[in-house]
Amino acid sequence: MKLAFVAMLVVACSAGEPGPGIDVDRALAHARELVGMGPRVGNSDAAKRAAAYVEHQLPHASRAHVGTIDLPEIRVLGTVHRNAHRTVTSDPNLVARYGPRAGKALLFMAHYDSVPASPGAIDNAAAVGVLIELARVLDESPPAMPVIVAITAREEDGLIGAEALAAELGAEVDFAIALDLIGGDGDLVLNGAGMRIGYAEMRWLAAAADRAGVALRAPLAHRVVSRWWPQAERSDHGAFTRRGVRGVHFYHRGNDGELVDRAYHTKLDRFERIERGSVDEVGRLIRAIVDEPPPEHDGDGFWVPQLANVVVPRWALVAFAIALLLVAIALLVRIGREQREDERGAGLLLGSACVAVAFIAVYALERSALAEHPRAWLHAPAYFVIAEALVLAGVIGLASRLVARVRPWIGARRYLVVAIGVLLAFGVFWLVVGAAELAWIWLVPAASASIAPLLGRARVIALLPTLLPALLVLAPSQLREAAWNGFAPATMPLVAWVALVGLPPIAAAAYAFRRHSGPLGTFLLPMGWALSIAIGAAMEIRYESPCSASQFHQLHLTCEISSGV
Ligand SMILES: [Zn+2]
């Protein structure tokens, strides 16, 4: 079993030969044609023209009436995101069938509408172009299983076309795949993999990606979100997922080297932004998917983050997390037993006070530096994380030196216990709420740090992983993506994020570097800490935001690429 995993890793990490794809030139020509029609808002003339174009280009297309649709309420964590309501549309879905008629079908969807004012190139003309060309391939060489291609109406205002399609075809569909936000320059990612998508389904998709020579990845937290809140899926597959039909969504994660597309839903979503290579990649992936029918569901799975096309059974992930947990707890107990009550001196309480003072100072600085535009740090998260880390380290350093002049520090192992305890608390929280996909980020450093006392001078190596949650959570692209997708509370200051993931490495550092005496401790170090504070503070105060608060309020990160959208 273990060897099989290793073999899978090796296979998955080597880039495969590109498999056959679709006619990219023609797919791009379709996209250009649709974009040229301008915004294709529901029930508009442009939407009607787009539907007519698709009907003309999609082999064997038939118009499927959408008409009156009752949209259900969407509620997440007690908050109503959409009220239940009825809507009427005159825009049709365009549906075409290929291969045998008997048996359950594989369904591909892409919506042809766009939001008002947006030419809708990456969202979603490129995907429509890709599916029209997939359909031509399927028409010329019919697939072994029934395949339905549906170009849907009015995805943008409530998955309306897909709701009609799911109500009508739901029972006929084995697996539904939505292409939405295709053609950006970021990773091609698997999204919307909810409860019904397990190990077998992921292996099926990963094997197709391997055959296509395409790297398919899954963002860290998306699987968690999709399992918790299937009602909130934001693309056409969601209408099927809600009805118990297996479904996923593929998209290109971001543009301009980011995990977000700042032109999304704006007039900047122009044809020129579509990447030819990305269109080709999606074409190859979906052609490979058509070659093998979807498998029977067989247990849950875990799409290993960062790596391409690597899937392990979910039990392996949970077992790994529990093993880490047990190691950390066992060693924590051992550390506790060895803890001796030393002579009276500065201990955990004073250390915590130093850290609290530092965080308050950083918070005050952030408030004053960003008074005009409280979220300006989102324009340059790395810059602000560095600035705040400098101030934080400086204040903690100075305060702890001051305390040390009065009372000697004792019980350094307590800091280690704090570091491990905080990491364990987060790890256990994620495990308990069913998000093993995230638990390992805290449990790996917890287990690693608990080994530190056994390593003597090499303990720093075991403590380095305490930085892992900070590196992942505070990664600029991750912070911007979380904020863009509404997962980060708008009012949360950066310092709160830093505090959330910063405590374990701070406590670990207090444990690792507990002794410094002589001239270094009394003169050079305090000078260094003071300099650190000065540099960090100057960085924050001198920062000039590319957008005003009102521009940001109106346009979010889009304000960075255009002030006149
Ligand atoms: Zn879309």
C-alpha cells in the first residue's frame, strides 16, 4: 500500500505527454464572437443572440425551455445569502447529446450569459467555446458512454438555466461537470468536490488529467467548503449537487499571476485576457475524461494540495492526523513530567504580557497607518506582514530584555508547551469539525515541536515547522484570495491574522533562544530590537495605497488594475 502511494507520487509529479485536445483556434473564435456581442445579461437581446449563435454552432443542439424557476433559499451558518424566489426567463438552455442513448450520462455545462457591463470573456465565453469544440469531436467520433453538452442560461443570477436542466435531466445524469472561469493564467483546479465526490471519483479525474498531460490541483480549503455548504456552490454543478447528483467545477485559479482574477465581473474581462494554453489544457482534460466512464463511489478521498493529480484515500489523511496528534500528546506529557519548579523568576505570565504588549503596539500602529483605508494592507500583504513582524519582534525583544534585568527567565519549556498546545488546539478543532484537509497544517508542527527537547542544540530544526500555518495562511496570494471570495471577515485587521498563526512560532522562539548574556544581551540586542521597530513602523507609515477606501469599497481588488471601471 505504502509503495503504491510512493509510485503514485512519482507518476503524478512527472509531467505527462499532452493528450489529444480540441481545436483551440475555433474555440477562441467562438469566444471572440460571444464577447463581441457585449454583456449577455439574462433576458437581454445580447443573450438571445448568444443563444442563437450557440444553437447554430453546437452540433445537434436543441433549445430547452427554462421558463419559470423557483430558486431555493441559500443559508450558510444561519445567514441567509439568498431568499427563496421565483424567476421567469425567456433565455433557453442549449442541449446536445452524443454517444449511446441508453444509460446514465456524463454532463458538461458552461453558461453563455454574463453580468451587466462585463463582456464575459473568461467568465464564461472561453468555456462555451471549449464545449462547442468538444461537441464537434464527440459528433465526429461518438463516445462510448452517453455525453450531454449543455450551454446554460442565466448562471450569473442564480444558476437558473442549470436549475431547469437539473430538474429535467437530473435522473439521467451520472456526473455533472461545470466549466466556469476558464482561460486565466493560473492553475487549473478542481472545485466543488462535495460529499459525493470520493476516492474513486478523484482517482478517475486524476487519471484523466494524467492521460491528458494536465496538472489538475485542488485549493487547500475548497474541499472543506464544498462538503460543509453544498447549497452555496457558485457554479452550474451546484444545481445537480443539491439534487444528489455527483458534480464538480473546473476553473483556472486566477490571472496575472494571482489566485484571483481582478477583472472578474467587470468590463475588463476582455477577450485579450484569455490564455490560449489554458484553453488547450481544459480541452485536453475534458477529452480525456470522456474516455472513461465515471466509477462507482468508493469511500472518501483527499486531493493532496500543491501536488498535481495526487489522490489518497481520506482515511489515510485522518490516520496521519491522528498519529501526529498522538505523538504530540505523548511527548507533551513527557515534557510536563520533566518540568521542574525552579526558583522564583519571570515565567509564562510575564512572557505572555510581553507578547500582549507587542500585539497591542502593532494593532495601534496598523490602525493609525491605515486610518484612511483600513484594508489597504490587502494591496500589499507581504509588505505589511514583514513590517508587522519587525515591530512585533522588536517590542517582544525589548520588553523581554527589560524584564530579564529584573528577574531571570525560568521554565523555558513552558513556552514549548504553549507552542505545542496552541498548535494542537487548532489541529483538534479542524479534525472535530471534519476538516482533516486543514488539520495537518497545525498537527505536523505540533508533532515536530514536541520532538525538540530530544534534539539538544539541533532543536531549532524541529521548531521550524511551527512557521507552517503562518507561511500558508499569511501567504499574500492566499490572503487576497480568501478576502476576494468573502471567506475573510472584512473587519479583521491584518494583526489578527498574524496573532492567529504567530503565537506558536513566537513561543517556540522563546523556548529555543532563551539564553543570551554578555554584551550581546545587554547592548547589541536591544539596539537591534529598537532598529527593528523603527524600520517596521516606517514601512507601515510610509505605505501609499494604490486605491482609496471608496474605490476599494466599490471595486475591491479590481481597483488596483483600473480606477475607472
Ligand atoms: Zn461564470
